Amino acid sequence: MRFILLVGLIATTLAIAPLRFDREKVFRVKPQDEKQANIIKDLAKTKELNFWYPDATHHVTANKMVDFRVSENNSQSIQSALEQNQMHYEILIHDLQKEIEKQFDVKEAIPGRHSYAKYNNWDKIVVWTEKMMNKHPEMVSRIKIGMTVEDNPLYVLQVGKQDERKKSIFMNCGIHAREWISPAFCQWFVYQATKSYGKNKIMTKLLDQMNFYVLPVFNVDGYIWSWTQNRMWRKNRSKNPNSRCIGTDLNRNFNASWNSLPNTNNPCSDTYRGTAPESERETKAVTQFIRSHLNSIKAYITFHSYSQMLLFPYGYTSELTPNHEDLAKVAKIGTDALATHYETRYIYDPMASITYPTTGSSLDWAYDLGIKHTFAFELQDKGKFGFLLPESQIKSTCKETMLAVKFIAKYILKHAS
């Protein structure tokens, strides 16, 4: 009996042990021509390359940077292959597990108190949403817009003087689980917006005359998984029919040229689009909420990491939007404002031209729905830490991004009809 209990305990321990990334490396390569781009694609067929940027093999092209993660076992052969083909490379991260552990480099100031300088898990964020609602009842309300497959609630915080007829901006964070700086910003935004009301002239005017609908964590199940089991997890946690692979990329699940890239139909891929547009509960909840508030929503902003970019439509075509000049103007306002704090430089342009073609994105879906100011922030950094931005850089990243959002919102309030 004691032996059975012991075996059961060991099995349970093994089942819940988080994935480790000891001595895994992240490489950066910039193929000089299509021949070199094809070498990377060929390596991906024989070795397991986990693409960080771009997010899939088929986006690898000449003269565009490629960041990918490789296991300890494959790193030496990858280095040899790159050197044999005279391809310049850089190792951004030498030991991924060490960087994961070094991420938590800010001590908790007051135990139990919500910290905006630290990454917070889902349980803490849920408590925080209730705290913000209770602390600012005249300014913050919490709306449950749906449930995930693992029965976690999807909460939107409505921030502003409560009047649904006013212009509004919908903001979401954490659509990709591993991009932790994104939910950190949404928490920062709500905290600073309510804290500065009545003190900061711009923020006071915005909250008096606009509403912000803030979804602090879009991909709740995936976010929880990235904390408990696999720090590098990207997708949600839904089961896929006829496949042992779990999860859909929620930012490929929107009805915006959804099925035009065949490479997104593999359930084992990090960019799997799902079985149909809006097949996922999270996507459905968000689209239904936005459609029901479409009369008031004048802008849509989604936050990702990494690469320091401000993107706007289109992602699924290289054609420019009818209001391209206006979108570029607002993006310039935002990036200029952002740079005033710490001189951090962001580049801006349509998503398809600055990064790579992307189908099924929330950015394009919101634009095609009729929201003519839609933007995607790719927050810090440019690759030194990638998805593992240390906590010591949360405040500076959030401060500068807050300034950008304020100036974008100010423009929307004045000019959006």
C-alpha cells in the first residue's frame, strides 16, 4: 500500500513538473539572400527550431532578422551548419532557463500587496480587478464577457466616467501567453489612469469624455500554463480534434482573411488558426463584446512583445488602407510621445510591410469591422531578452507606453467620428 502511494506521488510530481529549458539557446540570423533563407527553412525540417521572430518558418525571408530557440542537443550542429554556409549569427541567449529565473529581479516591496513592478499570475490579477472596482466604483466597473475552456472568466474593466454613449477605446493584453510584459502594461494603465484622474490634465479629460475597455489578459488559460508548466507557451489551451497537440493561436483565429495562408492549418504549430474563424471561446467573447459596443468604440489597441514596433493594418495584404496617412500620422504621434521618456525608439508601418504577412489577426478584423484606428504595440525589447524582459524594466516600459496611449487617445477623442 505504501509503495502504491509512493508511486502515485511520484507520478503526480512528474505530471506537474514545469518544463525546463536548461542550456537552450536563442540564435539571431539575418539571411543575406534567398539561398540562406532556405538553409534556415531546411534546418527547421531536420532540427526542432522554435521561432520567436518571425513566428513561423514560412515567414523566413532574405534580409529580415530571424530569432529562433534550439535545444542543447541541437545547438552545436546548428552553429556548425551556419558557419559552414558562412552565415553570420549571434547568440542572444546562451541559457534560456537561467534567463527565465533571472526575470524575477525585483523584490516584493510589501508582501501581499499588488505590485506594478512585478509580473503577476492570474490569481493575483483576478483579485486586482476586484480591488480596482471597489477602490474606484465611480470610475471602474468589471464586466465578465465569457469563460474559457478551463472555466476561467474573461474580465473587461470599463475605465472612465460611466456613460456608454461616449467614445471609447478597446484595449487588450496577453493574447499570446508568454508575452508577460503585455498584461503588466494593462494593469499599469488602469492603475495610472485612475490614480492620475483629477491630477493629470490629459488623463482627466480623457476619462471624463471617453471610456476605455481594458481586457488585462485575453488568453487566460495559456497565461496560467505559461506560469505553471511552460514559460514559452503561446497559444490557448483548447483541445484540437484528431490531434494530440493542444491550443490555437488566438491572433490567427479572427475572421480576417482567416484561411488564406495554408501554413496556419497545423494544430501542432504555434500559429495554428483553429478549426474556423472565432472557433475559440476567447475570440468569440471578444468579438461579441466589440460588436455590441461598436457604435462607441473608435479605436482598438492590442499589446504584444517583442521588437519595439507600432503596427497598423493591413497584415493580410500589402495594400494600404484607405486612411493609411491618418494611421501613419497617429502612429508617429504615439511613437514620438513614447520616445520622450527614455529615448526608446519604435518604428511604425503597416504590419505586412514591417514584419510579415499575417492572417486572422484581431488588428485587421477590428479594422474591417469598421473601427478605423486599430494599432498593435510590440513592446520592449529588441531581442536581448525577447519574451523574458526582466521585472526591473517593467516600470520604464509601462511609463513610456502609457504616454503613447494617452496621446493616441487624445487624437481619437478630437478627430474620430
